[in-house]
Amino acid sequence: MRSNRRGDLTHRAAPISTPHPVSKSYKILIACGGTGGHLFPGIAVAETLVARGHEVRLLISRKKVDAEASAKYGKLRFDTVPAIAKPPTLSPRMIPFLWKLWRSVRACKRLIRDFGADAVLGMGGFTSLPPVLAAHRMGLKTFIHDSNALPGKANRLTARFCNRVFVGLDAAKTYFQNRETATTGTPARPEILNLPPRAEAAARFNLDPARPVIVVTGGSQGARRLNELSAQAAAALPAETQVLHIAGALDRERAEEISKGREGYRVLGFCDQMASAYAVADLVIARAGASSLTEIALAGLPSVLVPYPYAADDHQTHNAAVFDKAGAAVLVQERDLTASGLADLARGILSDPQRRARMAAAARALAVPDAAERVCAAIEAALAS
């Protein structure tokens, strides 16, 4: 079994230096709603900024997922703005989109004035566009962070109004050639940096710490087919293998029904203890959202990555390819995957300690544990200048 020692983590991004602690306190507005992949990195930056002596407010969408996830962070202040997705440029829906965008920008200007913000940081998606555009028009410093190897269209548009672009992976830099960029890594929730002991984590999920554990997680969207294949694959796994399956609230009952009778198979609708899930995992089966991959790398875990096939611009495949090329993961497309094939992949990795160790080391080499500090330092440096 994997030990709890995390080992040294290799930083791919160059350090960004600034005096710390800073001599001046700033007010930073962070737009980070829409998905967990935007929200959790934004929260990580917010907590780091507060620890460095700054004042922070976070803008999130009105989606239920944002409300549920942010409820755990009572010491931070959250405001909501409507998420506005951009339709195709030549679509008749562009007229109502521009009207909604104008109204949202006006609302964001009021929020920025009321808060007295010195700068606005967007963490991605169209929730970031209105506040960044509002701040740009008000003459404030503006920033955007993109976690993916292939940046989304929303970020490429928002970047036009930014002083600096932060990226999680070097591969993303080529999409922002007309903007100053810095590779910072993707900020992660602080709890992911300090995993609990394996035995403690196993007890939380009623698992045996002495037996291998596969953690299955589909992220915040599009997990139905992956849930089905994972639950079906359980029947072909060795009897001693345990599975912690985070299926999502809408698919929990179906995953339970498919895996019914399989000893050591735990299904959760939602997990707010991901640090414990990673601490007990020997292998992760997941989609390839940037935030999930960031956490898998920080936890130093081998993984089987099944990109969400309908992700915008197929960006999850680009993310997974970075991990696959590094030897940290096995990339397999959903169209090519069967339940028996997934069971074979998992069994092959779990039964080969040396391969598992190599994959874990490769994952750790992709991690940037001080990504939040790097983002904060870069913002401070820009404001100080």
C-alpha cells in the first residue's frame, strides 16, 4: 500500500518573487463561480491573500453548486452575479447576450465601487468576464487565471481586458501571445496540501486501510457514463479491492444499484472531504478537469483519466494528455472504454507496485504546491508597480 509520505514536489513554474509580508494592504475582488474548477482555485487564492494581510471578496454564480461548495468557507465573503454564457458570434442570441452583459457589467461596477477594489482577478469562465471588463473600464489592474492546457474561449476573450494572464500549465501560454503571461500552476484548496493519515481517512469512509482503494470521481459535470462503467467494472476487480465512488447526487442511486452486493464498494452523492478521499486512494479514476488534475498531482496519485467527451474544445483531452505524456496517468477516451477494459487497467496498475510508484512520482513532478502564493505575489508586484 501507498504510504502517507508525500515526498518532494517538483515545481514546473519559475518562482515569482515579491516582498513578503507586503507593506501595503490591497482589496482584491475574485470572480470564481460557475464550476468547482473555477471556485476552489479562487477560494485558495482568497485564503492566501487574507493570510498575507489583504481584504477579499469573491463573486460566484447563482448556481446551486456554488452555493453548496462556498458554504464551507464561512470566513470569506461571497457575492453573486449571473453567469452569462456567450453564444456563437453570428447567433441571434448575441443581442440578448450583449444586453445581459451590459447589465452585469453595470452591477459589477457598483460592487467594485462599494468594495473599493484595487484589482480584479478572474478564475475563468463567463462569470469572470463582467467583473474583469468592469474593472478594466474603471482603470483598475485586472488579471485572469486559466487552469487548462487549452484555454477556454471565455478566458481568451477576457484576457483582452487584463494586465496579466496566469496559467496553470505551460502549454496554455501559446494562446495568450499578445498578453504578458506567467505560469503559476493552479491553486488548490489548502486541505489538499495536508492530507490526513491513511487510517484516519479510511475510517471516515468505513474502508479497510490495509486493502487497496480506488477512488472514482466524475467532477461536476458529465459523469453518468463514467459512473456506469466504473460500477460495472467492480465485478471484475479482485475481491480485496475497495472502491470509493463519488457519483454525484443525481447518479448516486443508479451507481448503488449497479454495484449492489459488491463488498467494499462505497457510493457517495457528494464528498466535502476530498483530502480524506485522496489520502486513502491508491488509484484515481476521473474525468480530466484541471482542478481535479491539480489535486491528483498534489496528492501524488496514479490515475486513469477519461476526458468528458463534450467539454468545450475537448479541453479535457488536452489536460489528460499532459499527464499521460509525463507517465502520471493513462488516458483513455470514453468511446474506447468498456467496463472490462476499465477493470483491466485498474487491476494492472494496482498489481504492479513499481509502475504505481513511477506514476505517483510523475504526478508529484507536475504539482505546484505554492501556486496560490505565486498568484498572490504576482498580483502584489503588479499593484506595487
